[in-house]
Amino acid sequence: MPLPFAPPPKDSSLYQQLESTTLQTLTPDQLDTIRAKTFSQGTEGNEDEYRRLLLLGLASDQISISGPLAGGADIAQYTQDSGSAPAVIRPPKGEVWQIQAVALFNSLALTGNQAYYLFMSTEESMAVSTLPGTLHGDVQQSGTSSASTTMAWETLHEDLGGGPLQITHDLFLRWYGNFANTQTGNILTWNVAYIRVR
């Protein structure tokens, strides 16, 4: 049944763009693309398009108004070496991710304690030689050191009090290993488990 007083579904720009897409194959990126092209005046049928966008997102489990999005969980992997700038995990514009866990692994045995830091950041980019936390847009969230080859989330996360860590495109996560006591050629790998909540 069409929305009351709405233009017919066949005239909907939203439905025309997704004509051959099933609810099962619809992606958050497709909805984000359509939303980005929709004007916000609410006139000339746009208000009805807002409703259709919301209904379609809810029906396909790609928009949530109550918690994490179904199918929105993933694990990202980032590598860092002694010549790399500090890595970041940064959602696309409009998305919010909740970090579930972070673990790291050094490819070579350490020769002493290595320091690791997690920062919330607004800095777009950072030179290799710049230590996170020295910039205006960095706030340290956690820091620890160890001679162990691997580091679990519990150790990195203890400074956060165990609370959830949510990031956006504007306020994202930056991490840093200092490589002071590593062997030449060591690669530090960060594995990040996250779930999209918007």
C-alpha cells in the first residue's frame, strides 16, 4: 500500500535506482549514496522519499534504530613498520563504528619492551616522524608496553575502563607502536574487530 498522498511507487527515485536490487543484496553503501543525493527541503515528494528510505533500510536490516546493524561486523587488518606513519581506522562519512576488540602481533621477537598507544583523533594525516598525542587533534585513550610478541585487547583496553569505543569519520582511532626495541624488518599488525551501529 502506498504512503498516504505520496506519489506512486513507480515514480519514486529511490525505487527506480534500486529496481533490480533485492532486500537481501541491498548494502548500506547503496542507501548512503541515495541519501547523499536527496535534498533536505522535504518538498516535491522528498518527504515521501525519506519515509521510503527509512522503510527500505529497516526492511533490509541496513538501517537500525535500536542498535548494531545486522551484517555490519567485520575485522580490519592494518600493518605498520618503522617507516610507516601511525595507522588509523576511520569509518566512511555518515557511519558510526563500535570497536569490539583490538589485538596486535609483531612478526619478529622483540629485544625489549615496546610501547603501544591508542588515540582518538581528528587529524587527517600525520608524518612518519610525528608522534601521536603531540598534535592538537589527538587524545590518548590507552597506552601500554610489553616485550611480548602479541598483545590482547584486555591489555590495550584497560585504560578505557572496559567501556564501548565508538568512532566516526570525524573522530576516529589512531594507533602507534614505537619500534624502539624491535628487530630490523619487524612488521606490526593490528587486527581490529568492529561493528557498524549506524
